[in-house]
Amino acid sequence: MSSVFNAQALKADRDSPLRLWLTVYMAADPTLSSVEIRQIGEALYGSSWQGDMARAIGVPRQSITHYLKNGGARGAQAAAIIGLIARTVAKELRKAEQHRATTAIRHADLSLLLERLDPA
């Protein structure tokens, strides 16, 4: 279900701001400033974000500090951080869809029970 959902969600939402943003940043040579990296890290992981981001993109924590001190990240490093956003969005969409499906089933079951108990 999850891989089908991801493909359908991306196809169905071709003009979403996230998709447009990713397209621009995934151009030939993506670049992220220190400010953008910090905003992404805090949005994804909260105030203590550097270690979590480093683990998620497979670099030492010192690399994140280096990106922040030296004005940002380019190329593969920037693409890895942008990819992290995309993976997080896809994961959250899958989770939301699973929750929606579970809730719909629960509501249907409760409605049937209510009809049995109160046929009016």
C-alpha cells in the first residue's frame, strides 16, 4: 500500500508547493544556505537537531557544523538534506493515510453497531 500511495500522491499533486520547491532545489547543482539548513533541521527535529540530521543523511555531526559555519551545503550534501525533507513528507503522508483508513473502518463499524442498537 505505501509505495502505491506514494506514487499516486506525487502524480495527483504535481503542482503542490513542495513538489515545485523540490524541483527547483534538485536542479543541476542544489545549494542550501546555513539559514536554510538550520530551518530544515529545526522543522524536522526541534531545537537539538544537528545529530539527528547527521544520522539521517549519513554524515558525521561535525559535517553539519561545517555546513553551518561555512555558509551552507552544495551538490550532494544539499541534495541529501533535500531528500531528507522528501522522505519525511512521504512518511508522514503514509502515516496520515493509514490513520484515515483506520478511522474510516472504525466509524463504519460503530455506525453498524449503532444501527443494530437503535434501528429508528
